[in-house]
Amino acid sequence: MTTTEIPAPARTAKTTPAKRPKRQREGAAWVFLSPWVLGAAVLTLLPMAVSLYLSFTDYDLFNPPQWVGLRNYTQMFTEDPRYWRSVVATLTYVVIAVPLQLGLALVVALALKSMRRGRAFYRSAFYAPSLLGASMSIALVWRAVFNDGGTVDNLLGTGGWVNKPGWALFAVALLTVWQFGAPMVIFLAGLQQIPSELYEAAAVDGASRWRQFLSITVPMLSPVIFFNLVLQTIQAFQVFTPAFAVSAGKGGPADSTLFYTLYLYDRGFVASHMGYASAMAWTLLLVIGAVTAVLFRTSRSWVFYASEGDR
Amino acid sequence: MPGNRTRKSWRSWPSRRARTPWPSRTTAATLALCAAAALTGCSDSGESSSAGGKAVLRYTWWGNPDRAARTQAAVDLFEKKHPDIDVQTSFSGYDAYKQKLATQAAGGDAPDVMQLDYRMIDQYASGGVLLDLAKQRSALSTADIDKGLLATGVVDDRQYAVPQARGTETIVYDTKQWKAAGVELPREGWTWNDWADAMRALAEKTGKPGGTDPGWSEDAFEVWLRGQGKSLYTKDGKLGFTADDLTRYWTFTDRLRREGAVSPAEETTQLDGTVENTPLGRGGRALSDNNWDAPSSGFLALVPTGVTLAPMPSGEDGTPGQYFKPSMFMGIADSSGHPEESARFIDFMLNDMDAAKILGATRGIPVNESIREKIAPELKDFDKTVADYQASVDGTLNSPPQAPPSGDSALQTTFQRDYDQVSFERMSPREAAEDYVTEAKAELRS
């Protein structure tokens, strides 16, 4: 900052002295930001703009895109039963995986909070799957574990989950639930922020553990629960790697794990309908935006902020 | 993370950002410069080039490690014979290869020499990716290549690709177990009904499904269809069959599945063309499989007691459905900076005797007729099995159909998805067939 301010007096003659230094400071900021601004513009905004354009075209990668107006969108909503199957699979997955994952994260966080020794060790141990889980190799191991003749089949005699429609989705959801480490760490941080006086006062008044949980922990933690809920919901809508690997790239059996992103990938890169895939991507973006907006709206009635309590 | 802080930052963040003015002119200029630098940086790295006076060719293919080892040995020999050419190779599995190549081609960055599937020819040729090979006739000889097979690389009267080998489908079975079951062995000219009877008899005798459910496979359906004198596609690239045909086929396979004569839905849904995922390959969960002849070599490692290759069933009137399919094509990128060297490399892979000896039947039996005759006695192990099998059906088969239209590679996946709905009993064969035909028509129209 100081270096850019030095030449300022020499130039002030040209413009109003008050305005120039500030502009220059901002200019310097933009120069320092340029790698990221450039990255965002070239690698994110530009491709997004292109994909918005492509969503109104028929583009097969080989021939130039041809403008088709809204045809991709109308085809998607009215003529493609597999599209709706993928929507149903995705929604089912979101509704199953997100609450389970957050519930487990909260339970483990509560257990860790009351722990006196070895908390750091267990925190790391439970967090580890979050680091590993996104990788292809874990997803492949998952497929092997839940396949016929795999560990689960041998222990429970249930056959291969990944080859049964209705079961396969649970195998994928379990992989997500297993990665509860990230929300758990956030919950743990949130729990430690709750003033202990509240619990002490409640204990003096004779409130049970369960009563304390409902009346103190949940409301005080609600901003953190909300934060985790929004984040995990957005992520769940975009799930790709686990479903791709667990279903061996097909979203099977019988399209039961053909999640939205998987079908999008299938349309774009397997069937070479980039226009259609782009239209799907934009629809997904709008839907996630809408779902997030709804979550924010409902948050007014159940998320408690300490600052509001002061007012 | 106290709640009040979280809320404040959410509230104040957008408004502060809104006040920030757009960057000044100097900053914009700097950004533009950076952008320009980044773009030139990109375009430099993309071009195929010459290193130290050598022409550098990029050659990509799909296949397994065995094919990779033999291909690399052939490439090494080529480089020895042509010290001025350096060939850089890369390979992967078919699905990944197909997707990567399409993306490369769309970006104008197709490799100089590429291996292509029959299903890709039409799309790549009409999309302007491939070089008209007539331009390199002096470097690439096609004189010895089987005329019928050579014609499969022609699109719009131009030769865009040359097949490297030919393959045909087969019923591959566990020799020992089939014989032990006491069921009559497959013979030439057997029909689909004979096959179905054999599947039922095997299941009854052994308690295991007689074979893989062929309902998932568009390839098997094509054989069945051709046995009735029909085809997957018409000459002008339209659908060559009706929903009624497909309903009959799926009703036929679905009934066998319900009877336990062929593999259950949980097995069938795992099929992806690799022998490792077939019921026969997964520890003998069935006694037979239908597959392509060359890849069936993979069964040797999976079925220790040995396998035999039998012809595909014919139509009830004896019309053969299977055909010799050009199994892998080689083509040159229209954008290649070294078309002549590329042509010379293809010529070597197709017509050089030493190369043929190294490559064996890893891509199928060679299409070069003089080479096929000369190396036949030298083929060993499974290469010989495949060669003998092909010789046994040679001359009895009808000529191959022309290259499938562009939409076909997507439809292959659709076919399997729709049959999943049938075998898991979520749709009737009729419903699934109607679904498929609707989607196929949309796919072929675009």
C-alpha cells in the first residue's frame, strides 16, 4: 500500500487531490487481485456464459452449435422420462443423506464435547473420512464392499446392495453419511461457544439433560445447524463421484442412482449433447438457488441469533 | 462461532461490495495484458511439434495392458526403422478413451493418429476431424486389405479410416462344465431356439444359469435381428426395426431370465463389455457368455478349465446374424502437422510383416489378406483359437452393415438402461421397447 502512495503527489495536479490516492489504492488492490479476478473471469464466468449460450443450442462437439431456442428445456421437462427419474433419485438422495449425515455429526460432536481425554485424537479420527471420502479410490472400495460377494454380503447375507434398485441408493448415501467429519467439526466449534453458565443455571433450576439439550443446545446451536444444512444440501445436490464410482459409471441398477449430475455427464460426454447438458446444468443451478432461498426463508422461524435476544 | 457475528457478516457483505467501483483504466489494461499472456501461453503448448528435427506423432488407442505392451513393441520397431519419426503413445479403457477423444477433437486438438471404433467413423468423418486418406495414398497402401472391410471406413465416398482387424461375436463357454452337464454342444448353424433350449437344459442340470442374459446387449440384438433379415439401421441412417421387433426380443430374453435359464438382473446390470464383469468371468456364475472373439482371451485367466468359442445362433430359417465387424480403425487428424509421417505409421501397422508378428491378434485377426495367411501358422495360444474360430465361420456370414449413424454410441447405453427396467421388472418389454424407439428416433433425427 505505501509504495503505491508515494508517487501520488506528482500526479495530483491532474485531478482533484482528494480523490486520486483512493483510486490508486484501489488500483493497486486490483493489480494484486488480478490473478484471482482473472481466474474467476476466465475459468468460471466465461465458461458459465458459454454454457448459458450453449443451453439454447444443439451442440455435438463436432459441428458448430445451432440455435434451437428453448427446445432443450422443453424436451427436458416434457419428453424425457429419464430426466425425471434422475430428479427423483437426486431428491431422494438429498432427503435421506443430508439429515442422516447432520444427525450423526451432531451426535458425535455432543459425545466429543463431553469427553475429557483423547478428544483431539477422536476428532481427527472421525474427520479422516471427510478427507478420504471424496476420492475415487474410496468409492471403488465402497463398491467392492457392497457388491455381491463383498464384505456386507458375507456378513449380512443381503446380496450386493449396489446391484439392487432401492438398495443401491442407500449404499451411496452411506458413503456420504460416513463423511460426517466436516459438519461435525463445525458443530463441535459451535457447541464450545455456548456459555456454560446457561447449563449451570438450568441445572440449578432442575432441568434434565434432555431438557437442557432441547432448550439450550438446539436454539444456541441453530445458526450452526442452519449453516451446515445449507452447505450440505448444496453439496448433496451436486453429488457425482460416489454415485459414478459406486454404480460403475452407469447410475444403475435400473437408473436408481442416476443422479442429476450423472445424467448431465451422460448427456454431455457420452451422448455428445452438450447443449442439452448445459440446459440441465443451468436448471440445476436455478433449483439449488431456489432451495437455498427457501431454506433461508424458513430459517427466520427456527434459527435463533444471540444478538436478537439482546434486543 | 457465535451467532451474532455470523449474521453481521452476512448482512454487511453485499452492501460493502456494491460500493466498490469498477477498476480504473490502468488496472484494466494490466488485466488485459495478463489475459493476453495467458492465452498465448495456452496456444503454444497445444501444437504437435518437431523435437530436434524429428517429427513427433501422437498416437492414441484404447485397450488392455496386453495390447499396450504389444503396441509399444511395434511402435519401438517403427521408430527404429524411421529414426526421423518419434511416436508418442497413450491409451485407456474404451469409455474413457471415447470421451477424451471427443473432447480433444472438439478443441481442435485431435491426436495425429487415432484408433477409432466403427461407431465413431461417421461422426468423426462428417465432423471434419479426419483426413481424407486418398491424399496420402503414396505413403499408405491399402492394396492387400479385404475389400469389403476396407469399404467400412468410407463415408461420403471418401476413405477416412482403415480397419486394422476384424472381429466377430461368439458364444464362449466353459468347456469342461458344459460337457459335464451332458447337454449337446453348440454347433454351427444352431438357431436361437436351440440356444434357448441349451440354456434351459444347462440350468436344469447344473442349477446355474446357462449363460449371460443377452437382453442388455445391443450387439446381441443386432445378431438376432439380422437373423430375421432385418438390421439395426437403414442405409440412410434411420432405425431399421420397430418397437414390435424389440418387444419380441426382450420378451424372449425376459422369459429365459424368469425361468432362471440366463443370468438374473443383479448380474446382468453389472455388464459393461469387459469379460471380468460377466457371470462366466465372475467365478463361473454362469456356464457361457456372448462376447466379441478377441476380448474373450480374458476368460483364459478367469476360467481355469478353459473355454471354447462357438458361433452365435442363427435365425430360425438358418440366416446367419453375426458378421465380421471391422474391429478397430486407424485414422489421421485433418489438423495433423505430419500427415505423411502419420500415413507411413499406419501403413507400417497394417502392412509390415514384423509388426504383424508382434501385434498378433491383439486387435483381432489382421485385415491384410497376405499377412493373415502368412502369420496364421505362427499364431499361438488364444490368438490361434480366435483365428481358427474365424476360419470356421468364414464364408458363411453375410456382409457387414455400413457404419452406424452418429447417435448410435449414445443409444448403446440407452439400450442397456432400458433393459435394466425390464429385468428388474419395472417396465414390461413393450413399455421399455416403446421408450427405446422414441429415444432412438429423437437421437437419430438430431
